[in-house]
Amino acid sequence: MIDLGLASPRAQTRVVVAMSGGVDSSVTAALLKEAGYDTVGVTLQLYDHGAAVQRRGACCAGADIRDARSAAAAIGIPHFVLDFEARFRDAVIASFADAYVNGETPVPCVTCNETVKFTDLVAVARDLGADAMATGHYVRRVAGAGGPELHRAADASRDQSYFLFSMTRPQLDFVHFPLGDLPKRETRTLAARFGLAVADKPDSQDICFVPDGRYGDIVRRVRADAAAPGEIVDMEGRVLGRHEGIANYTIGQRRGLDLKTAGQALYVVRLEPGTRRVVVGPREALVRRDFAVRRVNWLCDAPPAETPMAVLARVRSTRPPVEATVVADGAGGARVTIHGGEAGIAPGQACVFYAPDGGGRVLGGGSIARPEAPLADAGRDSQPCLTGRPGAP
């Protein structure tokens, strides 16, 4: 049975659950209700309801709102739908489009978590008198000497810690993740036991506001200049072709270049928004060891400026953490050195730092900067963390 470890009696402890209409958040709400908590479901409407109904499989769309309402009714808890369409458009979709036009590869789920879900929704939960908030994310919240710590999920195949590194310490103190110790198959088994209609509902595969994965359509709709043409050049500056907007390209991309290069495999190695050039080269040109990160959020005490800290770093959600060293600059940014190098490190992607002991604790992270981008930005809350060499006990 779920125990959030709060001081008040469960019947007097209100927990707001962020319900997306999927199986994970629905089971989270059911588990908390079963455990005796005063459970309230909240769903965010992020799109025009009429249009959203047509996008099956996109979280927070019209069909998902109906699924969340149905799940709340089956569980026997109150349920509220909040109109966050304007906020989501300004904070997430516009930021997403701007990043692509600027030659970056954004992670909109990080932006959404940082703004809509763990800033705005937490504020709503407090306004509803909640003592805590819960979500269906697969991460673990572990009690530590300096307060709650964020750890990778027990089921590595479902781990979502990469998308949650930007949580602040007060947010982590307030938000709980009841599914962090469960494999997905057990979540679906629980959904069937609770009689939830979403027990067999497929997981969402695409970015929620990008139907069919065609992100270029969204970017061009928001930013008219996204289709500005330019040159495709090799690393020596020789023109190999033309393109219809750098927003259509990402670092490491090979397909869709449509270049005649005598059979040589070429990849996008750099995007230059100022000149509107797409720079291509061989695969080995994608490998980098050193790069800067900006807007670093530490979920531990930030190391002293210019003092190397050993970490395991993760530069994409689909890649495992690897041995690295982080050096904070004292102004909100840091430099990262990947010991073995990584291919396709893209500006705008997140770089997340984990404890070097392999235990899965998230120490923080930031956004990978363009080489010319300034590192300074506002700092965040922090708490004690681990240091040491990778692999140390």
C-alpha cells in the first residue's frame, strides 16, 4: 500500500494527482485513493478541445480528457479540467519553434515539466489545499540526509528521470511518484484490478503536440521564417546543395539530405542560424568530448567553481549515462567532458548528471549550449550531493 510518509492522517491528507488520461496517472490516483488519501484528480487541457479529439495518442488531447474523467469516476474521486492552452502555447510550443529556428534540438517535455506541470500545476494543487501532488512518472523519490532526492526508476526501460532534472528542491519536496518502483506490466495489472478502462491503452509515442512526428509543420506554423532557404555545405565550406529551412535538420541527421556525394555517407554536424547553413561531414565529425551547458539546475550542492566533479552524464533520453566530469563556472553554467566522447551532441538537448556510484541519483543538469552561447543564467535551489570517481562504491 502506498505511504507518502506525511504526518497528517491519510483521510485528512489531500493529494492532487496530475491525470493525463493514460494508464500510469490513472493507476497513481487509484493507489492513493485505495491507501486512504483524500485524492483529487486534475487534468490540463492544452489544446482546443475540438481539434484535440482528432489526435488519438497525444497526451492531454480531448479523448484523453474523457479518459481521465472516466478513470476518476471509476476510482470515485473528484476531477477538474483546467484550461492551460494559452500558457502551454506560450511556454512550450513557441519555445519549441524558436529553438529549431535557432539551430537547436529542444526537449519539449523538459520545458513542459519545468513550466506547466511543476510550476503552474503545483501552484494549482496548493490552491486546492493539497498537502502533496503525485504524478505517474517512472522515477523514484528517495529520502536523503539533505531532503528528498530524485533517483532513476527501478525499471530502467521506463525511467523518466532525464525529463525531470529541472525540478527544484521545493517542488521535489511536494511531489511524489508512486510508480517509481514498479515495472510497467505491474501497472497495467493494477489498472485491470481497479477496473480502469485505460488498462490496455497504448502509451503515447510522439511529442504530444506533434501529430505523426511531423515537427516541421508545427515550427513553420508558429515561425514563418522557419522555411528560409540556405546552403548545405561540407566542413570546408563547399556548397553541396540547398535546403528549405534549418528547422528541418538536427545534429546527427543522415536521411533527407538529398546530396550527391559519390556514395560518401554524410551527417549534419553543425547548424548555423546566422548564415542559414547546414554543415555536413563524416560520422567521426559528430563525436565530441567537451561542451558547455547553460541554466544548470543542481539537485545537490553545486560544486565550487572550477572544481571538477565526477558524474555519469546522459546527453539524450535514449542513451545510457556515461563517465564524465563537470566543472561549474559559478555563473549558472558548466562545462562537461565526456571521457569516451559521444556522437551527435546537439545544442538544446538536455545533459543530465547522475551520481558516479551508479545508484541512479540525479544530481542536476542543464541545456547543451551552442558553442557561442553565454553560459550565465539564474541559479537554482540545491542540496548536498555525492562526488567521487565513476564506479566508486
